[in-house]
Amino acid sequence: MTAIREIIDVDRTPADVYAYITDPSHLPEWQLSAVSAESLDEGPIHTGSRVRVTRRVGNRQMPMTVRFDQLDPPYSWDLHGIDGPVRPRTHGRIEPLDDGRRSRVTIDIDFEGYGLGKVLIPLVVRPQVRKELPRDEKLLKDRLEGTTE
């Protein structure tokens, strides 16, 4: 299947956007399905860092672990799920706009299913993410631009 892609422009520098997006403590603030997120490794996020994320999928809460595969501050990040029946593969890119005063954020996400996940992805996960990702990016923009309380 093709990755789900969303793009939004944000009135913040790429460094500001990158710092916010790659900090796991902020996930529940801007991702509607994220119930909680905690870093499983000491220190700042780095290539190989693992994060435990609990998400609402349909009417269930599903914990999963993701690992950062690549970090290129402040321009891109890659992560993928390493456990659970539904494993996301996410690529994020931040492009500077207006001499670096603004940013364009692109998020691509796809999934690998294991066991029950093979059924959940087309029936529940992809439809939920197609609906949710545009709202997530709008929440991200609102948070970073200070328009959300």
C-alpha cells in the first residue's frame, strides 16, 4: 500500500518544529490517538532510541514500541514500530520557508501488520489515520504557533 502523507506549513523555525516533534513527551498533545508516550532510554533522543507509545485504535488501547532509525536535526526523522500487531513506519521532513522563519512539515506513515494486525490495518488503522493525520498536523501547528490553550 501507499504511505499516507500530510503536509502543513507552520510559523516556527525548523529547529523549533523538530525539537517539539521528536520529544516523546509532546506526542499526546498533538496526536489524537496517542494516550501516552515515554522514552525507554536515558538522555536525549538519538538514533536507536526507543519510545513506548500507547494509542487508541478503534475502542482499544494498544501499547507499542517505536525506535528512531535516523535523526537529521532539524530536517528529518525516521522511526518504526518494533513490537505489537501494528507497526508504523514513519518518515518526517521539515523544510525551511521564508529564510528559515517558517517550516513545511511533511509526515509519511505506513504500516506493517503481524497476526491480527494484518486484519486491523486495512479495516481500522488506515481509515483512522487517514482521518486523524490532517487533524494531528493542525494540532501540531496550533501548539507550535501558540493558538491552542
